[in-house]
Amino acid sequence: MKLAFLVLLLVNLALLAWQQGAFGHFSDSGREPERVARQIEAERFRVLSEKEVQKLRERAGPSKGSGGDSAIGQ
């Protein structure tokens, strides 16, 4: 049992060292480039007032759906 504990401890320490870059960097493409590419630009978002929402709804015209979101904001 002690041997299993020591092996797991050594494996965890090795993985921690590898994650922190102790063995060098194997690729410079970033940790998760596909997720970085899909990030949303938060600075482009803004909260709309009720008047702005109504203008957008009028410009979009009547919805063809079942009207499931018609109760939103009421």
C-alpha cells in the first residue's frame, strides 16, 4: 500500500512539473487554440434599453415561430 502511494505521489509530482514547463515547451501553438479562436469579444456587448428592444423587434417583423419568447420582458 505504501508503494502504491509513493508511485502515485511521484506521478503527480512529475505531471505537475510537466504542466508548469519544467521539461520545456513542446509546442508554441497555445494551450487550447481552438477555444481561444471561439472566444466572444465581451467589449462588443452592451445592454439594450426597452426602446431599443422594441425598435429591433419592429424592424425584424412578425416572428414565424409559436411565439414562445413573446412573454419575455413582460
